[in-house]
Amino acid sequence: EGIDMGPSPTDAALAADLALPIEELELTVRSYNCLKREGVHSVGELMARSEADLLDIRNFGAKSIDEVKAKLAGMGLGLKDSPPGFDPTAAAFDADDNGGTGFMETEQY
């Protein structure tokens, strides 16, 4: 039907990001060592894991999760169970700006 023009530039950029070694994320030594020990070597392998999967890794706790999610969010990516477009850095910092509720109202009722 249509003309096959190959992968779009965004597809190529995404593929390059997924193939990026986790060393390039500049994680803390603890996070990096835990991921390497589990056999996670690329950003794509990291994104295939959920938060629960990562928490099952010995010595990989909430701080490591937050660090990984922030690094991925900086690249426009996320973990397997992260909602699309979710920015953990915005969620962490916006909680104080909403009267202490921890929720952001995006719709008027």
C-alpha cells in the first residue's frame, strides 16, 4: 500500500538508546554493580524490568529505583511498569506545591 521508507529518525534514536550500555547512565556504584550482577547490560534490558523486578535484586532498594527512574526519564524512557509520559522527577518535586496532598489536580470538576 504505502512506501516503505525504513525506520524513522525517532525509531533509530530509540534503538540507539536501547542499545546504550548502562555505564553511560552514570549510575552510582551500588546501582551499577547490582544491575551488572543481575545481567542487565543495556538500557533496553533495564527497561524490560519492572520496579518490582528491580526491588528483588539484592542491595537494590528504593533509592536505587529512584535513581534509575530519574536517569531513564532524562532520556524520555521508563521502566516496564511506568505509565507512559510519567516523569518521576516531576512527581517527586510537585508534591510539595499542592497543599501537601501529594496529588496534582489536572482537571476541573
